[in-house]
Amino acid sequence: MDVPRARPYGDGLGAGANSVLGKARLILEAFEIDELDLSLSELSRRTGISKASVHRLSQELLEWGMLERSGAEYRLGMRAFELGSRVPRFRVLRDEVRRFMENLHHVVKETVHLAVLDGLEVLYLEKIAGGPQAARPSRIAGRMPLHCTATGKVLLAYSPPALLEDVLTRPLERLTPSTLIMPGAVREQVRKIRSAGHAVELEETVIGYCSVAVPLFGSSGLLLGALSITAPTFRADCARYAEALTAVSRKVALTHQIN
């Protein structure tokens, strides 16, 4: 397992790094998706903030409920979950699309993901899976790169062209030997996805698995997110998945609760 890097102090915060809020943000974002507890020393290492400051700010975050104590270590608190659940745009989208996801899962018997664009990454809002062998490991609220996931490729294809250019100006991470990392190849693939109306990812994120994704639009035509089916490559039927996903996408666009 890779050890999360220590970030340069204030990385990504600009002038706000020296504010109390900026430091609190660094502490909260130090927690990775699969981690429970972090020590004071590890929080200091990852954020670049002194132990004394981390300790002082952590006490305030504990009082707020954003952090909890686990022995001598810290973990994200229920208040963080509560606030995240209140985000209206994502909550409404998740609640409205989940019923379609459940029906889709019942039909294809594979894992269904709902994802949205967040910055230059894919953020997974919901997941429906049948069991431990249903699909590759993934997490609600987990993040993945845009260039190598089916959901990310669809979001790139249907977002303004500037997003693709922003992604391609940065080094593209290779997750497996099949991951496309050449800008020209990614750009051509995105062009074909827009023409086809769906994306197919074959073992670009995890060896042995593939995904198919389609864009989701609101009744006003606004791009809301992406819906995907993920399955082991040995039993995947990508053409069938694309057809089923496209049918769901059309139904979502007719749902006037989402616009």
C-alpha cells in the first residue's frame, strides 16, 4: 500500500494557507478514503503544520464534531458526514437516480456507480453492488482520475473542451499497463466517446475489470454526472450495458425533479 505523501505546507491553498480555516482544511483533507485513524504526528507530516498547531486546531475540530478521538489518534467525525449529506445538488441527484440504479442492477447483476465531476477528478456519489465478488473495490465518496475511468471519460467528452485541456496539461497517472497516458490518444478517445454516446474502459483502472458509462443530463440539458456498470472482463457484455445505461439516461432526462 502506498504511503500518502507529505504535502508542502499550504499546497493548493495559496494565501489562505496561513488562515485558521486553511489549516483546518488541510487537517480534514489529510484523511484518505480508506483510513480510519491518524496520529498527531502523521497529521503534522501530511499537512506540513507544526504538531503544536495541529493539536490546538484538532481540539477545536473535536468540539465541533468534525473530528473524533480513537485512543491517542484522530478520525473524521459524524459532523463531517452530516454536513456532506446536506449538499443539495448531490443529495437530490443521488436520491432521484438511485431508483434507476437499483432497477439497472437488478437487470444486469453487476455493480452500478453514480459519479460527478469535482475539479479534475471523478467523485462517486452512490454505488449498488450485489456482493464482494460483484466488482472491483470502490467507495462512495471515493475519487478517481478522469482520463482512465469510464465515468471520467464521459464527463470529459460532454464537458467544455477546456476541461480536457486542463487534464492533458498535467502528467497522466498510469494505474495499469492498459491505462492511456498519451495526450493524443486520450483526446482521440474522448472524441469517439462523444460520437458514440458512451464510454468503455477496459482494465485501465484495475486489471480484470471493465466499465461502461453514459452521461446523465437534467431536463434542462445540463450535464449532471455519469452512470456506469462495472464487471469482470471475463463475463462483461459491454454492448448490452451501453444499451441499458442509455435507456436509463433517457429516463433521467425526463425526470423534472433534476434539472
